[in-house]
Amino acid sequence: MSEELQAKANRCFSLEDDGKALDCLKGIVRDMRQDGAVCQPKLVILSQKGCPYCVKEQTRHQEDIAAGVMEIMDVHSPEGVKVVGQNGIESVPAILLLDCQNNLIEPES
């Protein structure tokens, strides 16, 4: 992951309002897609069938999903199993910012 991407993500993570922080992360994803970046981050709603809270998250973000800014990933899909395993995710729903290698982008401490 590039230092520039981490710096942008850190600015978003530092926002105290969760809604504004998520909007900031969505902006990063939109901008990098428009710029045609080779290694594009993605916002993922990690979900599973039968999870009512997952359905609520998907409904709340339906516009961003339709626009390609966010995507849904099932925890039981091959990609979902890999993301959960390599990033230690323990519950759903979870909104994750992943780099192009499906590594979790987290705030730097």
C-alpha cells in the first residue's frame, strides 16, 4: 500500500463523526477509481446470509453499492474466507477498507 493512500485513510480515520469518516473513505475510493490507479482500494460490506444487521447495512448503502463505491462480500465466499482469515475479522456486518491485495487498511498508531 502506498504512503499516500495510508495518509489519506488516516485523515478519514481521524474524523470523530463516523458518518463523515465513512464519507471520506468513499471519496478516496471514488477518486482513485477516477484516476485509474493501478492498485485501487475498495470499501466492502462483509456480510453473510441470514444476518438481519447485514441486510440493514446493505440497504443503508444501496446507492453506493449501485455506484460501485462499495461492494458486498459474503464471509463464506472464497474471497470472503481469505479476507476474514488474513485480517482477523470476527463479526459481521463489517465495513472494511481493503487495499488491492485485500489487506485491511487501518489507522496508523
